[in-house]
Amino acid sequence: MLSPAVIETTVRAALLEDAPWGDITSEALIPASATATAELVAREAGVFSGGAVFSAAFTLTDDRVEVDVRVIDGARFAPGEVLAVVTGPARAILTAERIGLNFVQRMSGIATVTAAYADAVAGTGVRIADTRKTTPGLRAFERHAVRSGGGANHRHSLSDAVMAKDNHLAVLTRSGLSVTEAILDAKTRLPHTAHIEVEVDRLDQIEAVLAAGIGTIMLDNFTLADLRTGVLQVAGRATVEASGGVTLDTVRAIAETGVDVISVGALTHSARALDLGLDVRIDEA
């Protein structure tokens, strides 16, 4: 998802937003001939993500800037570690500084939170997945960060898979069809390759949904006891996803109920930006 074209389009838009008519501060204070060296330094421990995006902020500002990213996406780092070194025209480095930092701090924050969840379920075989609760326009960036942290991606968009939630089923069943009949009827209008996931919020809904031959069933806001019962009831007939109010304090217990996937909206909607700094030194004028 995070292709070079996507990076360039989004980073160019961010640079234009930040300096629509140029960086008047740098142009007024910094000689055009000045060069600089800047180090991206970790102020706290974390998991890195967004190296290509960070680089693009500088090279799209001025192609004379060189960026040496010293860690790969997914690498864990300690406070004080130098993650990247930027060299080139001082004006360009100062102009791109905030945009480069905004992206890499946000993405590394998501990667770090995701890694904490992945570590919490280690050994269970459960996948930690993101959701569509992403920043509009930045989904590819945030979902790349989830993968950097050891998580997995859910469907990328509404176009990728069928996911019937309670509101969908309420509309479908108004026609008088049962849940099973409604899903089977919907399947006649889908290509055979389409994956179907259905959300349930009670144990007594499971059999009717499974009878339609779906691929994934989401057990939403179930108690731990009901999750264990639900997994036994599904008995391998579909992938079982748990969702709803998952936290770092509860994710291990949820994983141990036997579910296959745990989706966590907090990976993207609540991750804080990691504390990374860009230490700039003007070399010459």
C-alpha cells in the first residue's frame, strides 16, 4: 500500500500545506549557500517506521539533500540512538524538518504501540490486526506502521471484502429473510473470490451466520467466557476475530480464549507521536 507514488503524492501535499509560498523564515535568516547536517535522534525507546517517508520530505524539498536512514522499518531502538542523518542545503533541511518529523514520529508511535500488543500475545498464534479507524488520507502510512510493529492489516477499504455489521444485518432482515437467507442471497451478487466477514454480538447469533458459509466471524464485545464458548461453537468452521474495547491489559486473556485474530482500533486512532528530535548543525555559509 505504501508505494513510492503514494509517498510522493502525500508528502508533496504536506510540504505544500506547510510552505505554500516558501519558508520565509529560512529564506530571510539562512544564507542560500549554507549547508547543514541534521541527526534524527531518539528521545525515547521505540520501534521505527517511516524511513522512506522521512527521506521523501527532504529530497522532495530539494534533490540535493541526502538522507542516510540507519535503521530499517520494524527495528527497535534505544534513547539517544541516531536513526538517520540528513545533509545538504540548510534552507531545505529546515523547511522539511517539521513534515519529516511529523510523519516519522506518528508512524513510529503506531509501530511502537503495535509491538507492545504483539509482544503481549506472543506464543499464542493470534494475529493483532488494525481497523479502518485511521486518519483520513493517511491509511497507507498508518497501516504500514502497524506492519512495522509486527501487526497485520485488516481489509484496506470498503472495496476489499464484505464485512456485515449489525446495521447491515438489520437492513437485510427487514425484507423478511432470516440472517442466513439474507447472507446467502447477498452471496449470489458477489464474485466467488469475495471474502465475507459477519459481526455478531451474542452467542445465539453464531449458528445462523455460520450456516451461510462465511469466511470470518467477528465476536464483538464478548466477555472472556463467551469468547471461549464462541470459539468452541465455531469449531474451526470460520476464522474467529475478537474485537471491541481491547487494551494492553486485556489482550493476552482474549488471545488465550482461542480466537484467531484480535482487531484493535487503538493501534491507529490513539497512538501518540513518539519523541524523536532532529538536531541540526549549520556547517558553512
